[in-house]
Amino acid sequence: MGYVDEVIELVVKKNPAEPEFHQAVKEVLESLRAVVDANEEKYRKEALLERIVEPDRQIKFKVPWVDDKGQVHVNTGYRVQFNNAIGPYKGGLRLHPSVNLGIIKFLGFEQIFKNSLTGLPIGGGKGGSDFDPKGKSDREILAFCTSFITELYKYIGKDMDVPAGDIGTGAREIGYMFGQYKKITGNYEGVLTGKGLTYGGSLVRTEATGYGLLYFVEEMLKCNGKDISGKTVVVSGSGNVAIYAIQKAHQLGAKVVACSDSNGWVYDAEGIDLAALKEIKEVNRARLTEYKKYRPNSEYHEGRGVWTVKCDIALPCATQNELDLEDAKTLVKNGCFAVAEGANMPTTLEATQYLQANGVLFAPGKAANAGGVATSALEMTQNSERLSWTFEEVDAKLKQIMINIFHNLDDAAKRYNAAGNYVVGANIAGFEKVANAMMAQGIY
Ligand code: NDP
Ligand code: 2IT
């Protein structure tokens, strides 16, 4: 058995009941075969693959909090500090009832390579909790966030580990966590990113993941002789990533006709009304069923099904494994020619292979959604120099970073005879830098 297969088997054996983590490791290691084969002796001696699939540290902790009726609840908190070969651990905090250790590990593992691709000095980490923010009052959110950070503060710091937002964690939650961190430690430091603009946040961070996704798609299409203008787009999700992906898609002349949440999806033939969507999701924290009140001609459908809408470009921006083989077949049948992942691992392995085999341009999340964490790194830089850059300055840097990521992985794919396979390109380009840094720093 080859080294790659041995390590995949080891990961499955050592980490039972963590299917998302197995999936992420499999995707990365299988696409590294050419690099591993070329360096097998050296990598084996150094146990490089065994070291890269093992988190540096996994912190699991109790998060007790009191609801508005005086009832005490207990959630579980996690922070997986996966790899800091090229910089402090960096990655978001997910608050969703589905969160468990395996999900945080898959996200932390992906983050290593994503952060490497940004070209900025950030290592990989991820955290979160099985707390469900839906339907909670502001005071309950504050109670949870305060308790969460009262334990987590021991393990984070501006040069050690810098958490940020993810599903269920936005500016409100980051603000509450930052406040409590400051209260406990007395330090006013950039320990979290995605902060409010009046206390160390960066312009463009809110928009960054969605905008970055579209900058990446624009470059990918351009280099394949295509143009985004005039194209029909379907986006899944209606959260932070989805909203700003829709906004930038519209700015670039495309029309987004559908989006979704975990209950259902809307189809709006005239193009999604962004002001309505923002009011529903960002202001009222409500469900997509509300959309019809703003746009009577739109359709609301319960359940899955957003991928049945005919489109040229599909942008999954909700959650892992939300686009499966059947969805991929439907997209291809309907003439979709590009899929770019705004979410982390939204496409199953079988669906990815089907799309690639059918000539669909496929942009993996660790490249296409790296604009969020890249802008977080720019927030860290601004915090360190105690300055704030203008919107235009940050946006221009973000755009250039996304263009660079595309060319970096396009080149890596070509170097290993896999031209056009952006999964292989992204994993190789992300891995090479981390592997070199690990080998240069001894054994850890
Ligand atoms: P939000 O919480 O703002 O929005 C998440 C969206 O996805 C909501 O519409 C939500 O619907 C939907 N969703 C979440 N879980 C599920 C589920 N299990 N089934 C169906 N729909 C679901 O999160 P973000 O927009 O920040 O994150 C979306 C994705 O992008 C995640 O995969 C995240 O890891 C990734 N990402 C985020 C970055 C960021 O900067 N925020 C950066 C890079 C990647 P509902 O409201 O009904 O729950
Ligand atoms: O998945 C991700 O890259 C994020 N949730 C953003 C992480 C960050 O540190 O900004």
C-alpha cells in the first residue's frame, strides 16, 4: 500500500465516527499523490503526513449559561489548534447544533491549506459549540458568549490563536466575546477578527468571503475564455457568505435567481432583491418564508431543491455536503458550467468527481472562500500597526489575493500534469508551503 493510502487508513482507524474529517483528509491526501510519490522516502522518514493529519491540540470544554427564564443549560465548546507552521492558528467559531469534534477537525484541517493559499502568515485552527443561536434573545447570546470565552481565553492570543466568525457567529457574537476577553485579561489586542468597525474591525471583512468568491470566479472564468456578465447564478444559503456573494455577482452583471436557508429556498426570476434579503436575515434574523412579502412574484419552496433551478454558475454557500451526486447530475443536465464553493466542503466527493468529469469548472472552497480569512489576516495587520485602511484599499488587496490564489493553484495543477483540476492545484499549492515550513522547523 502506498504512503497516502496508509495514512488515510490510519486516520479512519484513529478517529472513528468522524466522517467529515475522514472526507476532508481523503480529498487532500488523494490529490497530493504526485507530490508524495516524488518525495516518499523523505516524507516517510519524517512522518510528515502522520504529523499533518494530527492536530497540535484539541481543547474541549464545558459552557454553562442561564436562559431568560433562569434555566441553566450546558453546551460543549471546542477549539482545535491544528497547525501553526506558517503563523498563529487562525479560523472561525461555528455555533450550530450539529457541531461535534469531527466537524471542527474537518474545518480546522481544511483551514491549514486555505490559510496557506492566501499567501499570508496564518496557521490553521477552528472552534465552536453545539449551541443553537436560533430564537435566542440578545441576553441569552451574551450569556453564552461570555461563558464560552471565559474558558477559551486561556488558549487564544493575538500571536497564538485568533478566532473569528463562521456559521452562527457574526459581528454581535464576536463583539460579546471580545468584550469578555478584554475584561478578563485587561488586554486590548486583536485576539479575534470580524470585530465592529469602531473597535478594531476591518472594512470589507463583512463582505470579504462573498466578494472574494466572486473575484475568484471572475478570474477563473476569464482564464477559461468565459465571462460572468449576463450569466444566471444560483446561490445556496442566505447567511454572511451568500448575501455578499449575491451582491458582488449582481455588481459584476450576473443575475442570481435563487437562494436558500435550512428550511427552504426562493426563486425570483427577476433576480434576488438584496435589500429585502438583508432586512430578513441581517436585521430581523427571520426565515426565507418572509421573502414573498417583499416580492409577491417570487416562489418559496420547502425543503432541499435549490440545485434544480437552471443556472450557468452554482455557488454553494451554506454548509458541508449540501450538494450531492444527484444535485451534480441535475446541474450538468441544466447546462451549469461552473461550481465554486463559498462554504467549506459543500460538495460531496462523488459530486465533485462527477462535475469535473463532465467538464464543469470546479473551484474548491479552500481556494474560492479564502477571501474571508485573508481579510481577517489584513485585520490582524491593521491591529498590529494600530491603523485602519480604507474600504478601497482593503478591497483592492482582497481582489489581488484572490487573483493570486487562482494563478497559484492553476500553476500547481499544471506542474503536476493536472491542468484544470483546481482541487489538485489548491491542495498541492497549499500543502507545499506548510510542508516546507514543517520540515525546516524540526520535529513537532
Ligand atoms: P451564516 O450563519 O451567516 O449562514 C449560514 C447559512 O447556511 C444560512 O442560510 C443557514 O440557514 C444555512 N445553513 C447552515 N447550516 C445548514 C444546514 N445544516 N443545512 C442547510 N442550511 C444550512 O454562516 P456563513 O455564511 O458565515 O457560513 C456559510 C458557509 O461558509 C459555512 O460552510 C462556513 O464554514 C463557510 N465560510 C464562512 C466564512 C465567513 O467568513 N463567514 C469564510 C469561509 C467559509 P439557516 O439560517 O436556516 O440555518
Ligand atoms: O472558514 C473560514 O475561513 C472562516 N470561517 C473565516 C475564518 C477567519 O479567521 O476569518
